[in-house]
Amino acid sequence: MKVVGIGDAAISIDPMDILKTYALSTCVAVTAYCPIHRVAGMVHIALPAPLYGNVGTSSIFRYASTGIPQVFDRIRMQCGCRARDLIIHIYGGAVASISTDHFMIGPRNVEAARQVLDSLNAKCRYEDTGRNISRTLEMNVADGCINVTALPLAF
């Protein structure tokens, strides 16, 4: 099992692997699976884009604007997958509470992920986003199936 933490990503071709990320609330996970090459990738995004443009290599996956293209480039370069062959899903982007979530980070993360995917000519086939829930994902590399466990947010 490969655990994908906040601001992290993983790509695997090992059919025995599971890519897992825990407790997505306002964060967003974008998953990509290539059934032709049996490659799975996941990125756990915390924010839409960096405030000041430059991103260090240690935080490239923290942002939708840099993390999603990086994962897609790696899947393409290392595994030969094309954007049109990928089955892409978006998860997370919870709204903590309409009355207290002034920054609306969750919805902004979801919209940023959509925009980045659009700029990459990559079509999202499924979304499980928004609402006041936390999601834990397990992605099976062998077949790309994703199991989602959802719990209500405490705040």
C-alpha cells in the first residue's frame, strides 16, 4: 500500500498496490487510471495555486496548478499513457459549513482541478465532491477501482 499524504502523489504499475489517501475534507484528490497500461496515479491537493508563483520541489503536489500536471506528465513519460486513455476522478472539496467557511477552499480546489484538467485536455469521468463529509480513498492498481469511505465532518 502506498499512502498519499497532503501535498503528495503516487503512481504505480504494481497490480498488488493500493493507493490510499485519508480524510479528504477541503483537500481534493485527483485519480487517474490507464486501463491500457494498468497504471494508477493519485495526487492529494491542499490548495488551488501557490500565492507567490514559485513552488519548491517539496510542495509541487500541494497545489492543483502544479500537482495535477506533474502527475500527468509522469504517467505519460514513465508509462506511455495518453490523456485521452485515462479514467479520471475528482474527490473531496468539502464545504465545512456555509456560515463559517468564508474562504470556500473546498469548492475552489474542485474548480481549480477542473480547470487544470481542462487545460490538459483530460476529461473527468466522475466526481464525488462537496457536501460536509470527509472521504478516505483506496485505489486498486490492478483494475482502477476506487473504494470511498465517507464520514460527516465534525465542524
